[in-house]
Amino acid sequence: EAGVAQSPRYKIIEKRQSVAFWCNPISGHATLYWYQQILGQGPKLLIQFQNNGVVDDSQLPKDRFSAERLKGVDSTLKIQPAKLEDSAVYLCASSFGDRANTGELFFGEGSRLTVL
Amino acid sequence: GNSVTQMEGPVTLSEEAFLTINCTYTATGYPSLFWYVQYPGEGLQLLLKATKADDKGSNKGFEATYRKETTSFHLEKGSVQVSDSAVYFCALSDLSGTYKYIFGTGTRLKVLA
């Protein structure tokens, strides 16, 4: 079974530039999560989708971050313009959600962003 | 709101030593509790879970018991190996509601041969 796919794995940009991260969840997983993991900290939820609807985006800095999940499958997270403090690993995770939920989140390997 | 607090690392142990990583939580209702592990260069993966009070989750020699009275879910292993070196995250989730997961800050474990 294919896992959660993310790209790119690494990205280096200058501040005020834009960047986009892509995530393809495990087939059949209704719920998709984007987390931000700053070095030395735990994952912080940015946005949670159920199918193609947003469940929680309360911690998403909406003046610069946006995310979409068209057709309820893959998702894109965009940052524009980037700030130095956005340097982090962006993790995508998926789960079954409210159907056959085993409680397990499946994570991708993450996209490491460095803002100079 | 819900939160998870876990002991700061790094924790450095010799091979075959006993491991305890403390985790306490604050939550309304009855969350499910998890330990995730992140090996070097890899994504987070589920280590074990417990969905109700007094449940014990176990996997790969690791154990944790859901203690409602002390709001704790401490991770233990009787004899660690070098291959257990990783970062361990305690987490909670409301599996009957929003399925939102909240993670602790992580504890880095280094096991020396």
C-alpha cells in the first residue's frame, strides 16, 4: 500500500518569496491534515480537511498561508509571502476520519522549508 | 483547550536500560491517547495507543497505560536498544468528534551501545 506522498522534500527560498507544497494521502482516507513542525517542537496543526471541506483552520495564518483540497484527494499548501519564522518541516497526514477510524494518523516524510 | 505535556529531552541511556518518558494531558471529555515515534530521516509513525481509561497500549516492547486519575500516559520499555534512538511524541485525539490530534513537544531518546 502506498503511503502519504509529499513534495518537494526540501525547499530553500528568500523571505517574501512564495512556495507551495503538495500532498497525496493514502487512497480512501477522508481526512487530511497539514502540520507545521518547527525544530525542537511538536507538530502544530495548520489545517484539517474532511473530504474537500475544512474542519479546522484556526491556527492557519490566513494572511500568508492558504490550502486547498480539490476533489477531496490531494492537497496543496501555499505560503506567500514567506517569513523567516516559516522555516520548518511541513507534515501532511491522513486518516480514515469518521469511517473505519482506527485512530492512526499516517504521515508523509515532510517538506523541509528554509527561508533565508 | 486540550493540551499535552511531555518531559523534555534529550534522554540518554545505555543499552538494556529501563526507559520512562512522562506524558500528561489536559482534555475535556475522554480523549484517545497515542505515542508516535520519529526515527532519523523518517516520518512520524504510530507506536501505540489507548482509547479508554485503564487501557494499556503496547508495541515493540514499549507500553503505556491510560491513567485518568492522574491524566497521564507514560511510555516505558524494560530494556532499550540502540535502534530505539528516535524522537517520541505523545498525542491525544477526540476520535468521536473532530478527529483533531494534539501533539506534545517530543522527547529525543539516544541509546548508547
